[in-house]
Amino acid sequence: MKKKALLIFTLIFWLVGACTFLSMKVEQEMIPQVTAVEPDRGVGWDKDPTLPADCIIEDENGQHVYSIYEGTGWEAGTRAAEVSGWFQMEDKIILSNSWGDFVQYSSKPLREGELLEVLRGGDKVEDRWLAVFPEGLELELNWDGAELPKGVSVEEWNQNAVQLHIDDDLAPFMQGRAKSRVPNLAGATVYSFNDMYQLLDNFTAFGLLLGILALVLVLWICSCVFSRKARRNRWALIVNLAIGLLLLVCVPLVLDSIDLPSSLLPRERITDFGAIAGAMDQFFGALKGFAPQAEAAGGLSAALPESEAGQAIIMAKNDVLVRPVLYAVLGALLGGVIALAEYVALWNANRPRLTKGRRYN
């Protein structure tokens, strides 16, 4: 009974330690990144303060305007507070009476009281945007002849989506900022190629975490078997315990290599894998929609877009998508190999030995 309790406690200790590291990483990754703007009070102090109209953040619950404040006590840190009593007039938001900074752009929809990371400035990077229109583009809109800001060009488009090349986008990507730069994208869901590549780059780390977990579980199950004769198999149990502790140390190292794009994360829970999978399906489905029809291609179509950038990111996705499953299987196989080696070593050490007896006349 004591052996079983010790084994269960060991597994619980390992899982609690791994989950602690994981929860710290999740809390860090889920913090939205925002840019701030101060209200414009005009010439005199008797004027109502105004904000740019792109401070309005839309989600499934409607339109919101958020101010930025510094919390205290249990709510310490930079946080968001929803503002009431505002109304929009043309390209301005009229506030009743407000001071301080307000959120202008956000990497994802916000919640009341949520921690924020306020960005000042940012690096300019080359990027591509994919705008997906759920209702389809207006038939009269010709993207080949559309007037676009400097540094923005069209690469591919159809009646449901448009792929744009951006010479100097500010990092990190924020959908509201993208729509403000290209007003024609209003109503669309805009994705960043850079952010999608960043998400795909993390699949290797996800696989390593699954591989570590599979390896630990296999070694724990084998330790349960070895514990039936704990005194005889004590060195194998010690080895498995040492490997488990080493793998626990590796968990924060693997987590440290994970860097998720905020624009593709769920609003509330990072475990909402359906939201992430849905974004990926919409992104890659829209890209494959650029593929020429089989008749136009003169045969069977490979369902790939014509642009090299679209083809490259689809192939990158196909390359990394199976890595988590593959690494989990390899982790389980490695655990099985270690357990088999320990079993063979124990059997060889404990097998009966033949000794030569003496003859007496």
C-alpha cells in the first residue's frame, strides 16, 4: 500500500510541477499587446475630449472603448477598463470627460480588467496579409485597380479573399491597425503571414512537450511494475526517478522556446483549441481558394495558390502539423526502450548462476 501511495505521489508531484511551469507561461502569452493614445482636448479646456474612431474595438458583444489604468493590490499591473458614455461622430469618438491613455489598437479583443502590455513604437517588418471576407467581396470592387496606400500591393484575390504584400508593417501585427491602413478591408478577418509562421514554428516545441509527457508516463507505468519487487529492482526505480526529475527540469526550457502570436490566440482560454484550429482552417482554406480550377490548369489541380508565398506557407504547415503526434510516439517508444533495457539488465543481474562443485573421493 505504501509503495502504491509513493508512486501516485511521485506522478502527482511531477504533474503539479509541470502544470505550474505551464500556467506561468500561459499567463505570460495571453497578455494582449496594445498601443495607446491620449485624448485630444482641442484648443480650449471647455471642449469635450475626442479619440480617433479606430479606438473602437469590435467583438461578438458589440463595440467597446477601453482606457488604460494602473491597478493596485491584487489587481496590480497595467489593465484595461471599459469606457461608457461615448459616441461616435464621423471619424471621432466624443468622450464626456476622461483623462489618461486609451487603447487604440489591440492584438486581440480585450476584457474588462485584463492585464495589458502597452507598446511604444515598434519595428517595421515586411509582411503579407490575408483578408477573408465571409460574405464575399463586392462584385464591383476590382482589387487590381484599387487605390492602396504606399507600400501595399495586391498579390492574389478572388470573390472571398485578398492577399496583400506589405513593405513596412509595424510589428506585432494588429488587425485594427491593418484595417485603419487599408480601409477596403473593413468587415474582413485579416491574418498576418508572419504571425501564422510564428504559430507554426511552435509545433516542434508542442511536440517536445507531448514527447516528454509520454516518456514520463511510460517510465511511471514501468516503475509500478518494478515496484512489486522494489528491493531487487531498486536501482531501476532510482534511474527512472532521476530521468523523471531531469525531464521536469527540461519542461521550462522547452516552454521558454514557445512564442505564440497574440493575434491568433483565443480571447479568454488558451485551451480553446477550436478557436486556433478555426483560424488556421479559415486562413489555409482561403489560400487554397486562390488555386486555379482543374480545367484551367489543364488537368488535376494541386489545390495550391499561384503565389510563391502562399505555396510556401501551405508546405510549411504540412511539414509541421504531424510533429506533435510524431514526437509523442517517439517519446513513448523511447520510454519503452529504456524500460526494456532495464528489464534485461535486471534479469541478467538476478538470473541464477551455475557454479562448479568439487569432487570428493
